[in-house]
Amino acid sequence: MALEIHNITFDCAHARGLATFWAGLLGWNVFYDDDPEVVVAPSYPNSGTGLLFIPVPEGKTAKNRVHLDVAPDEGTRDEAVERAVAAGATVTGDHREDDGTGWVTLADPEGNEFCIERGAAERGPRTSTAYRIG
């Protein structure tokens, strides 16, 4: 029996504030009620993977062991980085190369790391690849 990923969960100090940041980056919506947990998803109910923000009393103390890699569905990686910084993210590592490849590592307003890569339009067409399976 396989499992599917329902939510990716963020422990945070301010669930609605952090959810609003991520909803803005992803173009998704914020869903909440009287429960302190907040969901970010394209729609509700959501049949795909969402982001769940849960308030916790302790702050982040170490590097994330898991992080999201995101890519723009339109526009460029660099434009996406500019939008993220304008929304409250901080650049923590710039791995862009002169040939246009690479990514940028950022931290959201509560310090959770994520990377912005180039989108499909910037990467260009994929080349054919052969895979040995036996």
C-alpha cells in the first residue's frame, strides 16, 4: 500500500502570517477557522498536497533537514527571487552561475529555508535521455 503526501507541515510562531507569505509566493489561498492551524492550498477541500502551518511555542534553532525547491511557472527565477525578497524572504545563499544555471537559497520570514530554481521556460526544452533498466 502506497502513501500520498497530504500536507507539508511548518512549525511556526505566527501561522496566519507565515501562511500568507507562502500563499503569496505560490498563488494559493489561505484557509483557516477558529483552530490555530492554517492551511495553504489551491482550493478547499484540496485533493493534492497543501501546506499546513501549526503554531508552536519554541523558535527555529537549526538548519532545516527538509526544504522546498520551487520554480516559477511563468517569468524568471530572478524575478521570483525579487518577489520573495519583497514579500519578506531573506537570501541566504546565491548559487547562480554565469551561464544562467543555479538556484538561490532563501529563508522565509520565520527562517525556514527554501530554494528558487529556474522554471521550465528558462531551462528550455529537455534533451532525450536513455535509461538502462536491466
